[in-house]
Amino acid sequence: MVVDYSKWDKIELSDDSDIEVHPNVDKASFIRWKQRDIHEKRIQRDNEIKGLNIQREMYTHLNKRVDSMLSTLNDDQLSSEKARNLFLSDKFDKNERCTIEDQNDAPTYNEMVEDLFTQITEDLEKEGKDSKDADLLKQKLAEHRKKIDTVLVQIGPKLKKLEEEKHLHISSEDIHDGWNSSIINKSTASETSAPKKAGKTTTQTTTTVETLNTPKKKNVQTPSKPLDQLDELEALEETIEFSKIPSDQLIKSAKFLENHLYIVSEQQKDALMMTSFESQLAGDSKRTKQIIFQALIIHNWYVH
């Protein structure tokens, strides 16, 4: 693997890592507050991202069903609740629901469309209009569709902004399967072995002779603790070891990451950054800077 060390040329640490607070404010309490604030904002941001993704998926499926109904059903069928529900059951999976939500009792998309028509007919009745009038139903559907389209257009930029914020702040990310795979170093040993047969006797035996070309065992990289068993902000022993490499030994840092690729993840970067609070709380500003520097190296490694 060819390493481009130039990507670290502009890494800098400012004195901001030496947290300064008002003399009347306890530094330990301030740092604990910052940790809690980071955690709460991360949860809020993740919930916003999940909510927007749910909204986008839901509206996309609803639009597909409503558009199909408008293009297929005649006025009499569109005005009939029985005909509408029969069409949905025949043309779409009646059990299909949002795949992002964790709730098994979430309404299906067909049920959402049925609820939409119920809402529209109730609105027409409140306005003193004929809820069976197909033209009025189409008009209300068009108004509803316009609102949905407006929301869908806004979701993309909102998600992009939240994702950018997530990468700029300390935030835990689920560990991707890509880092769960084992890394096997190349072996120069031959894959051949030389079995040697024993001579004929009353009992036949086979002796395996170890030669210079006997293949060596593959060196498989495995983390000190299974990644799926790590707590949200738990750093591996290897990550802590990496954080102790002096900041002026970039080549050593690169070699370490090459041999421990499973620590190159946002989760481990965030976990390492959180340990910097502990060192700062202990009054070790030098160690704090070193941790932050090494965490930035991990960050620059996986984003390039």
C-alpha cells in the first residue's frame, strides 16, 4: 500500500486544546459539561438525519401509489373507497412499510394512502363540499402533492448539511462492515509441502517431512476486542497505543495504521478524541495535544 504522507502536511494544533475557562468556573465541571453537550448534540443530529431519511422514503412511496391511482382509476373508482383500497391491494404490497423505522407496528404505505383519502374527504365535508366529487378529490390531492414535493426538495440540502456537521464534530458512527474483515499480510513462503511415504511394513504409516518451503501461517489482523462488542465511545487498546506515537513520527504512525487497519474508522477516531477530555481533566495538556493530533491522522487517513 502506497502511503501519501502529504495529506498530513497541514495538520496543526492550536493552543485551543488548553481549555481556558473563567476563574469562577471549575475546569473539571466545564469539561464534563462539554462531553455531555457533545453527546446530546450528536444524538439530536442523528435523530434529525434518521427523521429526514424516513420522511423521504415515506413520501416517495406515497407519491408512487397516488400517482398510479390518478393515472389508472376513472372518476367513479377514485371516488369509491372500496375501489381505491382494492386497487392498492392488487397493485402494491399490502405489507410494505418504512424500512428505516424500528417500529414493527408502523402503518403500511397502503394504510397511509387510505388515511390520506380519509383526511381529504373529511376536509371536503367540513367545507360543505361533495366528498365524492372526483374533481375536488384530485384538486386536494394536487395540493397535498405540492406540499410533499416542497418538503422533498428541502430534504436533500438539509441532509447534506447535517452530514457535513457530523464530520466536523465529534460524533460516533456505527462501525461499518468494511472494517470487520480480516487483513491478511502477503507471505513470500511457497504454498507447497513435501509429504514422504514410509516403506512397506505390516502397518502402513505416513510421515510428513517439514521442509524449508513449508508454508507459514497467514498473519491475520484481529482487534483486541471484537468491534461489534465495543461501547459507543470505547477505544481499542491498539488505538490507545497509536495515540502514544510522537507527533513528529509520521512514518511510524503510517506503518502502525497499515498493520492495524481496523482502527481506521470514525468510531475509533471519536473514541480517541473523547480520551483527550480525560487527559485534559488530569491537567496533562501535552498528552491532550498528542491524542488530538493522532486522532486527526486517523481522520485524514479514512477520508482520503
